[in-house]
Amino acid sequence: MARTPTPTRRAGLLAMVALLVALIASGCMPAAVSESLDSPVARAVERAAQEAYHRMELGRLATGSYTTNVLVDVDLPRGSRITLEDFSGADYRLRVDADAVPDAAWIVTPQGVRRVVVR
């Protein structure tokens, strides 16, 4: 003789299935992020971030302080941008990102370039 699940038990089972599906889907997310970060566009944006870093450092060596004037000729891929997030003559923080790589951005500071995952 089979028992039919009560509405409360059925809701609990549905919640467990939904949780299992969410856990499986979240396990797939890092693979999707890493695939887009290996794309030619992502590599081009990272090169632009590296170029921005080196230009800022060369500008500091030439003038004695950081200046954003050196960023005018940075070769940016189509759909990407450099955002000045923080700036003083002694310190700066730039963000380089692109429409084609929505899940990552590159942060440029006097310490170097680092990639951050954007969700």
C-alpha cells in the first residue's frame, strides 16, 4: 500500500530538488567564466590594462607624479573602456572593462594589474 505525500512533504521535496538544481548550476558557473576570460577579446582587454599600467609608471618617471595624460593613446579594443576610479598625484586606481567580457574587469593601481570577477 503506497502512501501519497502530504502537501507539506511535497513542498519539502520540491525545495530539495530546487536546491540540488541550483547547486549543480552554480558548479558550472566557474567554467563559463573561465571560458570567456580565455577569449581573444579578454586577452586584448588585459593587454590594454597592462599598457595603461606601464604608461602610468613611465609618466610618473618622466614628470615625478602620476598623470592621466599618458592614457590618451592606449590601444583599447572596441567596446572597452578605462574608468578612473581614484586619483591623486601619488596614487591612482583605474578599471578596464569591456562589453564583450561582462564577467571580468581589470583593476590597475601602482601595485600592478589584477583581474576581478564581476557578477
